[in-house]
Amino acid sequence: MLGKTEINSWLYEIGNQLGQGGFGTVYEGTRLSDGLKVAVKYVVKDEDTDYISIPGYDEPIPREVALLTLASKGNAQEIIQLLDWQDFEKNYIMVLERFTPCEEVGGLVKRYGDPDTVKVKLIDFGCGDLLKTSTYRNYMGTRNYTCPEFVETGKYKGNPATVYSLGVLLFIMVCGVFPNYNDLYQMNEKVWCEDGLTTECCSLIQNNPEERLLLENILEHVWFHCDFITAIKCSF
């Protein structure tokens, strides 16, 4: 995809690939009119590409574009900003803000341990969906983050499934690896332990969705308390 690409009458110089996943490929780019550094995401359409309606648009738009638009409403600093996008017959293209330097959270934690800042950006809504109170029966995403109720029954509720995924992410950030079968068993038995670490993250990873911390109470979790984070950093 190297070379010049026109998106909504704006000309961009497309450079090296930044990343690739199941829902698209991202390249570094430069807007030629003013030299702005951007990230350009190409998504090839297939039978699973769907469109949804959101306020402000007369016609349905690609789900990923719609979710990012809704999530970043009000210029939310924790969400990557969508600068432009265009829909084509066989693909759609998104122009996103780009930071230099930048790094994926997993790589950052492995290389540096606890970061000095808790500022992160959510960048990918390709496998997202609108939250609903009814049961979901389809799952898109990484297998290791899948909640056990979907594996066992083929269905799940949005909020507790999100809590489980966040619990897995927390485990990775403090332990450096995904929880294995023995870790998950011990956490559900509430006997999990690791030298130098506390057991607080176990309240998110529970087999029974009703035993997990409520999504709306996540910010009350001890790991969000500044004094606790400082104590953890001092222990390394």
C-alpha cells in the first residue's frame, strides 16, 4: 500500500506497516497538505462486515467506524481520535491520530515493568459491539480473553464478560503471561498466590459471572487507588 492515497479529497503518503490483525492492517501515513503524521487503517470487507445506524448519519456506517465515533464523542483523551474515513466497495479506510513514539501495552510492560504513567489509548474497535442487556451468542476476539460461560454454554452477558477480559489483562500486566489452567483454578478457589504480588486481581477472574466485580464498580477496585499503585511500584 506504499505511495499516495486519496481519502475524501485529502492526499496522504502511505509508509511502512505499523501492525496487522484480524480486522485490518495499519500503516504510517502523512497528510500532504500540512505534514500531519497519521495512522491509516485498511479493512477489507467480507461477509461478516456489518453496518449500523448512529445519530448524525443518514445511512448505516461500518460498525467499527460507528463504535469509534460513539466512544470518542466529546474528544475523550483515552480513545484514539478518528480524523477521517471513507467507505469503498471492497474495503473501508480510517485515518487515525498517530503518536511517536508509541508502543503496545504488552510490549511496554515486558520491557519496562510498571510504567511511570497510567495514560493509555484504546485503539481498536474492530471486534466491538453495542452494549445490550440481552444475551450475546457470538464472540469475536482473542481466545485467551474469552469468558468461561461462553466456552461452556455458547452465550454470555456483556458486562460480566468485559470484567473477565479486563481481569485477564490485569493478570498479564502484573505477571507477564496469560493465566494458565492452574492459575484460573486457584483464583476461583480463592487460594491463588505469587511471591511479591497480592490477590486483588482475582476478584475479576471468576468462573461464576455473579461472583465477579461489577463493571460499574471497577474504578473502586484497589488497583485504581494511587497509594496502592505507589506501594506496588516501590516493591519491585
